[in-house]
Amino acid sequence: MISIQTNYAAMVGANNLNVNNSFQTKTIEALTSGYRINSSGDDPAGLAVANQYAANVAELTQGVINANSGVSTLQIIDGGMSNISTMLDRMQTLATESASGTFTGNRATVQAEFSTLQTEINREADNIGLGANNSANAGTLNVYIGGGSGTNGTNDSQVQIQNLALVDSGALGVSSASVDGALQTSGAIGNVNLNTSNLLMAGTSQEFEFAAAGPNADQTVDVTVDGGQSGLTGAQILTSLNASLNPYGISATTDASGYLTFTSDYAQNTAAPGDPAVYTPFTVVVDAAADSDGGSAAAGIAATNATPVGSTVISGSSSTANALLAVTAINNAITALGSAQGAVGAGENDLNYAIGLATSQSTNFSSAESQIRDADVATEAANLTKAQVMQQAAVAAMAQANAAPQALLKLLQ
């Protein structure tokens, strides 16, 4: 039937033109965005899967950054441990030198360097987070990388670097090591605290007599500290004593309470008696009254009612004993440090392996996401050509459909 009221052919053409326009729009959208899925309606199920892959890629990308940061941290720790190892080697050299009975140098000088190394080990251990005052990196370090299935909690998504031990001098067992062979007195001399800036011994003097107790039993050393008119500080008293005592291997110092005490560095010898270059064990006697050497009555070091100890003996084993113990302690420290370095090295390797896996997973997840989300440019280009041809055909057909009713006018002529 031919009708003027309803042009069915034109309506069909218009509908198909709309479909072709929508198809062409989708094709252009895919080509310009590069994605096959540009909205949830394009592929709801595919979009959900693609989003999960994208999340995995984001997680793994940050995980690789975390792992690289972990490697950097371990490299810093490793460098610090390597430096501590070098210092232990130097300490071993000093201890071995002092442990020899033929050593003729000044053990106090050797001990000074040895003590400096102990302090530096503590500083560097704290600096790398494996010290007594900074143990931030001790124990287990957890580095989250991702990529796990989640069936084992977070354990399959992170690398655990275990057994990172402290490497300060205390943890390595060398904090109390000594190479000077110093022998402590059995008690303090006097009961006045010298760790003060107050002036002591004003108008008085104090005599100390050191009698040899070893092969040089006839060797004595007399030292008198004179306070002068104004008196002396505790530091000045120690300076005065040590100026006379150091040539004999005796050192004046203070104990924890600030009381005067003495240490002696000695070696067995066969040298002539009285030779100040040969150190011997001494008995220390504090004169209690004036004597022929001119010492005045003793009232302790400078203070009222200070009661000096009558005598005390600087005694002990051979001066090489401490150094021999230090050699053993340092050997054990080197072994302990080696174990700690091994844990750090194993952690670096684990993280590098994890970085390789995470990089591979990220690549594969990205590929899987691309298969779902990305547009096939060749296919979409073909679709665009198809849509353009169909659109042009639909427009031409609609023109013909719209012209058909005009033929009915000839029937009315």
C-alpha cells in the first residue's frame, strides 16, 4: 500500500541511520581513547576484571619501589658493617701487638687508639640502626611488595629480612676488651671527690710513696703534691701526680665516686733496679705523717676529715693478659659480625629476586589488562570505514524514501 500519512521506508532508514551513527561514534571513541571499554556499559564483566589487573599493576609498581628502597637500606647497613669489620681488623692488630711479651712500646698509647675504635664502632652501629642507642633496623625487616594470592595473609606479599643483629661493641663482645694491661688498685686513696672545680689542699701538701713489689723490690718512687697558698683543683692534682708517675707506668685517676686511685702498666723484667723505663708492680703507701722526705701530715686530698687508705697494692697477672683476652674477644666479634653481614647479604639477594618476580608479574598483568581494555586499532579502523559507508548509504536511501510519496501527486493530476 502506498500511503501519504506514513512513510514506513523513511522511518526504517532513519532508524538504521541512528544505529549507524551510534556505531560510528563508538568506533571513533575507541580509536581516539585507545580503549575498547570506555564506560561500564561497554563490557561490565570485562571492566571488573581489567580493573583488578590494573590494581595489581599499581601494587606491584609501588612494591618494586619498596624493594629497591629496601635494597638501598641494606646496602647502607652493609657498608657500615664493612667499615666495622675494618676497625675490628685494626683492633686485632693492636691486641696482637700488645699481647706479645717482647712489646717495648707504651701500651697506654695502644689502648688510646683501641678505645677510640670501640667508641667509633658504637657510633657507626647507631648510624646504621644496629646499635644500642638506635636499633631501628635490628630484628626483622618486612618489605611489602605485593603480587601474592592472599591465601597466606600478607606473608606471600612481603619479603622478611630476618636475623639483623646489633653490631655495636657491646653486642659484639668487645666493649670491655682492653690491651693496656693496666692493673687496678684494690681501693681508692682518700675519700675526697676530686671531680670538682673547687680549690683543695690550700696551704698543705700530700706525699705518696710507691714501693716496688716485683723484681725491683728495692725501687721506690716518692711524689709530693703541694697545694700552695691558693690550693689546686682536682684536675690539677691529677696533673701534678701524673707528671711524676707516668715515667714509671703508673697513672693517677679517679673512680666512679671521684676518689683518687691508681693504675699500673708493668712487665716482668730483669733490668737494673730503679730503671724508670721498666714498669713494675707497686705497693702504694700514703704517708700519714711528715717524714725525712719532707712530706707533711696526710689528711687525705685537701679536705677536712679526709682519711687516706694506709696502703694498697697494684697487683694482677702479666700485662699481656688483657691483650690475650682481647684477641679472643675480637675473633669472636669477627665471627658474629660475619653472621650479621651474611643476613644482610641474603636479604639483598632476596629483595633482588623479589624485584625480578614483581617486574615479571607487573608485565603480565599489564598484558592481561590490555587484552580486555585496549582497543584493537586495526579492527576499529575497519569498523569506522564500515560505519561511514553505511551512514552514507542510509542517508541516500532516506532521500529516496522521502521522495517516494511525491509520486502520488501524479495520481491526482
